[in-house]
Amino acid sequence: MKKLSISIAIFFLFSLPTLAQQIISIKVEGNLRTDKETVLSVVNSKIGSKPNPKTIDEDILNIYSLGFYKTVSAWIDETSVGDVLIFKVKEKPSVRYIMFEGNEEISDKKLQKALKIKPYNILNKKLIEETINNIIGMYAAKSRYLTSVSYTLKKVPGNRVDIVFHIKESKEGVIRDINIIGNKALSTSDLESGLSNHVKKGPYILTFLPWFYTGKLRINDLENDRQKIIDKYLSRGYLDVKVSEPLVSIEPDTGNIHIDINIKEGKPYILKSISFKNIKPLTKKELLEALDLKLNKPLNMVKLRQGIRKITDMYGDKGYAFADINPIIHKNKETHTATVELDVNKGPKVYISRIEITGNVRTHDNVIRRELELKEGDIYSTSKIKKSKQHLINLDYFKDVKIMTKRAGKNKIKMIVHVDEKRTGMLSFGVGYGTYTKFGVQGSISETNLFGSGIHAKLSANVTNKSSLFNLNLVNPWWRNRPISIGVNIFHDQYDSYDYTEKTTGIVPSIAKRFWDQTLTVGVKYSLTSTTIDLDTDYPSYYLEQQEGSYIESALKPFVTYNTLDNYILPTRGVHTTLNTTIAGLGGDRKYLKAVLFGEYFHPLFWDFVGHVKAQVGAAQGYSGKVVPIDKKFFLGGIDDMRGFEVGKLSPKDNDGNYIGGDREAYGSAELIFPIIADLRLYGALFYDIGNVWTNSFDFGDLRYDSGFEIRWISPLGPIRISIAKNLSPRDDEKTTVFQFSMGALF
């Protein structure tokens, strides 16, 4: 109240007669920019009641607390018919302009975003202080931690003021050293590795990469860094280790930042025994394997912590959703030995009483429910909940997926699946120009969650003066809510070249079933196409001579896929293998067999790097006197396989130098994938490719090689890939360096 007594003058001037009259009216005077209703909204005195000095005092304080007024007073005006309660206010000045002085690092336009008080607002010092804090925060985000901000008020006519924020920018703060004191058992470099705060290291232009460090102070990560240091000691048995809170000091003149951390190591404890209580239905062997602790070795507390989480999940998979694993550690400080006892309180088995779906506006409940590994009435399972969440993420219908549980009784639990939907439809349109085809238009409309039903649909067209392509693709991945996929692809393609005209029309229905938690897919496609090629030259190439005429292809295409990738868009671990086969000759003019086996493997490495290897091998063979059609032969080269070669130009040639394809292919790739800006889903990849295409048989003594760098961006418009590759064994007229670009919709 001291501040109030200095800044406000309160007058309560009225004479209360022995028999006070009722209040017949409440008036507000002196308000120019604020309305009467704003004042009356906090007044407790009522028309029809008698004036009460205590209530009016409270009204005055309430009006002042609005923050709009410099002084507030009140009095009673007596009339023959009753009392009129009058509140008189003197408004604080309003803000005319807001200006900044001294700012060079951050523009006025950007500083405007920090404003809590705006022009034309009533002057409010609390909002000014909040604005100052925001400005300081903006400078701290730029590592200018010692920047100071003050303000002055300039009076202008009309009871208004201009606010001028005076900014004294500090130098950019950079971590110059991290002083770790007291460490003997672990080296300073070991303790510093993995911390979020680093000494500045590497060329600044490359500091967006994980192995170069900006030296930027991450204040919010200081405590996490402290815990990382503690964990490094705990993983080596130092159970008594003490690590001080990091002490940060900044030099005002240079901006150099120094971080001091004091450590008291103690001595390591040797693990002598592990015992358990109340572990059924699990066995001691299963629990020991989960803990992975070694007797007569330093007690690894980090492994113990991780093991307890594994054991908790193991009980969760048995239906014990509320299992509590209590580790009891007995330390002998004289011998520096320790024993570990795990006391298991399983609680009752828990069943799913209800599954509640929330957040889905477009997507039907059944589209979400069918992806869940658990159903109502099932016994609780931790691993099945995790798998269910991953299934929903892989649909790519949602920005975020959360699965929560809530007790619904002694042995019942409610499972709440909350999704945050994102746009799944895409409309694209483009215009292009080619020296031969001239102007053309292309467009597509796609929807991966048609009407919220989970059906995938895409209609695309590409029309130029010399060509036209129309394609309709429909896939229902859950036929009758069973893990059976049915689909159909219908297309028509026409192309007028210099020497020929080609028309192809086809339909490809498909059906497939998924097994083993949807990791294994077995299916078959049937392809029926009609193609006509008319020549318009007297000197056709070998390729055209082979293709001339009309023919029908009728083929069965069985396929098998095994997929355990953790994420279909940005995988970091898991296996994906596919075997595609073609049996052409069920009627029609073509008779050939073709098989392609593809496999890839992802595995997380150091930092946020991911290792990726993939390989593909294929073979084709004609039968009944027929040969493999040239358009069904193998051609490598392009951004999806051998990136050091132009699209389709890794292939056998005829005597005229035309690419005619081969009957055998093999290629493999090794990649090191790393984040460039992970929040933007922008990644880089270093790669090495090896492979070739052969005419009649595999010849692994004749392989081609390339290596290079690729940028991958999962953009809001779809995945974008840019690669530059070096052909390590160029021949004839092959390019030594190949640049390639691709962009596609997430469909």
C-alpha cells in the first residue's frame, strides 16, 4: 500500500445524514478515452442500496486497479429524490508513438514484435516492463546477454506521451572455456562430449552442422548438461559424485563466456549381488538380461535406470499397467561395494475398458481404431501401445499422436488416443516448356485420406503439344476394416516423337493382405495393357524396330514386402525388403518372366546420424521363343539408384549407340544421413553407389561406381531431393559429374 499512497489521491467527500437515502444513480466523470461501462464493471455499489463508505472505498480501489487512471475520487450528491454517487477519474496519458534508440543488431520492425504496450493504449508501466523483458530476451537469443534496456516518457499535447526505449547492445557472448574442476577419474574432454553447451569450434559458416559448435550459451540446457556429467560418473560406479550447478560469468567488454563446474568424484562402488522380490510371472533370468549388469564390476546406475524401464515395460506387456519397480541399493562405504535389490509391486492385471478417440475432425474413428494393436476388453500391453502410436504416425494423416491412459477402476483402464490432424490433400499445377514439346501443363490432385475414410486417391495429367498422360490411382488399404488392401490404377499415355507415335492404355487392379502386426504384406497385381507404336521414319533405330506394332500384355505380378521401419517418412532404424515378380503371357503377345529383389536397412549411429544401406538385384527372361521387350529390360541411372549417371543411361548399347537395356541388374548404396536443420526436416546424405546392368548374365567383375552428396527436405509441399554425384569410372561420352533434382507429393 505504500506505492498506492504515493501515486493516488483518493477523495471521499460526502455528508451522510442520519437517515441516508438510497442511491438513485451512479455517474462517472473525467473519463475521456475509457467508457463509463469499464468503470462501472468493477463498482460494487448498487442503485437502490444505501451509500456505504466501506463499499465506496473498495470501489475506488477497484477502479484504480484497472490501471487506466492516475487519481480516483468519489462523493455523494444529495437530491430530494435520492443520492447520486459520483466517481471522478483522472486518466493516465495515452501512448502516441513508441520509438527505439541504440538498436543496430535488431531492426525496429523486429522489435515491434516484443511490444506489450501499443500506440493509443493507456500508459501502463507493467506492460512497459514486460516489453523490456521481451526485448532483452530477443537479444539473449542472439547471445547478447548483457544488453540493457531503459525507457523515457516524453509528454506531448493532449495528455499523451511518447515512449522511447533506450537499448545498450552488448557484444555477442561466446563460450570461450568450460572449466571443470576436481575431475580425476574422467578426462575433461570425455565430460564435455555430448553437452549442449560447447566451446566455439569450427568455421562459423559450418556451425549448423552437428560437429561444428557455435559457442552459443544455451541457458535452459545448463541443468541437463550437469545431469549428463553426473550420469557419466554414475555409469562408472561413482555413486557419491557431486556436481555443482554450472556458474556462468560473462566479460562485459568482450562478451566472452566462462562456465565453471566443480566436481567431487568420490570412489567407485563394485556390484556384489543382485536380488529380486515378488517377480512372478517373470523369471530371474529375464530380469537379469534386461538389467545387463555385471557382478564384480563398477555398478552402472545408468544401465540400472534403463533396465528398470525395460522391466516396467515387460510387466506392462503382461497386463500390469501400474507395476512399480523399487530399487534398493545398499552401499558399503568402507569396502566401496554395493548390492542391488529390486522390489516389484505389480499391482493387479489391467484391462482396456474403453478406447476414446479425440481430436479427429475429418478422419473417421474406425480409420484410427483399426490401426490400434489393442481393442476394448484386451489386456493392457505397453509394447502394443507403442506400436499403435507408430502405426498412426506412419499413416501421415496427423501432425501429432498421443496415447494416454487413465484409471477406470481397480483393474480397468481407459485408453485415450488424441490426434492432431493435418492437411492430407494436395493440388499442384505447373507449366513447362521443351524445345520439342513446346508449352505444356501438368497438374494433379491427390488425397491420402479421402473424406476421412483412409482411402488414397490421385488423379494426374500432363499435356503438351506432343504428348498427353492421364493417370487415376485408387487404393483402399483396409477393405471392410480388415488388413487387406485393394486398389486399381488406370492410365492412358500418348507421345508423338520425331520418328514414331506411341499410345498405351492400361489397367492394374491389385489386392494384398498384411500379416505379423502389418510388417509382412503378400499380394498380387494383374496388369492388362495395350500399346501401339507407329513409325514415321525410313531409318528406325534398333530400339524402334523392336517396338513397332501393336501388342497386348497380360501379366500377373505377385509381390511380398517385409517392413519394420520405425517411420516411413524419415526412418532411423529397421528393415524394408520387397520381392516383385512379373509373369507375362496369360494371353496377350508378350511372354517373359521378371523378378526384382530390393532390401534396405537403417540404423542410428553417433549424434543424430543414421546409417543406411540398400541393394537391389533383378533378372528377366523370355520364354516360348519370345524375348524380354526392351521397355521391360533394366536401365539404371537417376536419383533413385546410380546417382552418378543420367537417368536410364547405365545400360548396354547397340551398334548405333542406343541404350537397349539389359536382362540382369544389380546395384547397392551406402549412405550416411545427418540433420542439417532437424526442426525443418532438412537433411544431408553422403553416399557411395555401385552397380551395373548386363545383357545375359551377371558379371560382378564389371561394376560401375559413383559417390556424392544429397540434400533431402521434407517440405510442406512434399519431399525434395537434390543430389550431385561424381562418376568414379567414366567411359565414352558419360558425364563425370551429374546434378539431379526431384520433388514429389507425399502420397
